[in-house]
Amino acid sequence: MQKTILILLFLCASFSAFSQDTVAQKKWGYKGYSGGMFVHLGYVESKHFTVFECPQKIIEKQLKGITFGFGGKMSIYLNTYFRVGGEGYVSTCNNRKDRNSCRMSWGGVAFDVLYPVKKWAPFAGITVGGGSATHLVGDKPQNNYAAKTLIFTQPLCIINPAVGVEFFATQRISLLFKIDYILNIYKTYPAYPQGVRFYLGIHFYQKK
């Protein structure tokens, strides 16, 4: 985890240096804003973890499967190549076979470095923020007794690197695709679902 964080910090410093070098002769300031909604789909997997139904009974579980959800993002442009804003999402993974599900809610401050080329704008960014992961863990029914469901929530403090590309259909509307991987740095726990998510959304622009 420490190596990963160092790599991310190095990438952020590189992006910042690239942005400064590219726009060294251009003025910084408010250049407009953008915002939009996104849906995402991905695959996540946790480590094996245990929950205690009672002191005498321990349930071992692992969450893995398809995750899906939605959210939104709002940013202001400080330069043609740099934007800062906020984003937030909800993502749900439901493993019916193992009677285990997780609902993640997170958000934070997002920084993006872009490189517009005609109607395309590849970008790399990072979001720093937090949220929570709520797990529902169920046991299998036995001897005609209803299965019990355990619920527990754990906090998240995240660093979320992402890369993507925008296609400008018009001057005010773009289609955006990105890939991210959310790292929980506050504390690691086996139940945390890790994996790649793919986002598709639409952005609306108002530029000066």
C-alpha cells in the first residue's frame, strides 16, 4: 500500500508539472464549468473475512462479483488543461449465491489534467475523499429456521486514480468514458471490495 501511495503521489506531481509547463505562458483563472451524470459497471473482490453472529458462531465470507451504480461530477476550469471539482457515487455488489452484498457510497475533491486534441480530450485525474461501505451478510436457513442477516458499516478514506477520454459532440456536450480503481487508505480491512470500474456519462459545458 505504501508503494502504491508513493506511485500515485509521483503521478500527481508529474501531472502538475506537465500542466504548468504546458500553460506556462497562459493565464490561470476561471474558464467555465462542466457537470454531468455517470453510470458505472465493474468487478470487485474482497479478501476472506469473518463475522461473529454470536460468540459461539463465526461466519466466513468473501464478496466478489459485478458491481454497478451511478453518480455525478461537477468541475470548474482553471485552464484549458486543468479542472477541479467534486464527484460522488453509489456502487452496489450483490453476491446472491453467498448471501453477501455491499453498498459503497463515496465522494471527494477531483483533479483532472486534460490534453484536448480537436474533438477529443484524453485526461488523467485523481479524487481524494471518503465514504462508507455497508455490508449485508446472511447465513443459510437451517432446520426450518429463518436465516439471520448481519449488517455492518465501515468508513472509507480513499484515493481514486482514473484515466479516461472525452468526445465533444458539440461545444457544450461531451460523452465521457473513464476507468478507475479506488484505494482505501484510512485503514485496510478484509471485507473491502477492490476492483476496476468503467464509467460512461454525459458532460454539459459552459465555458467563457
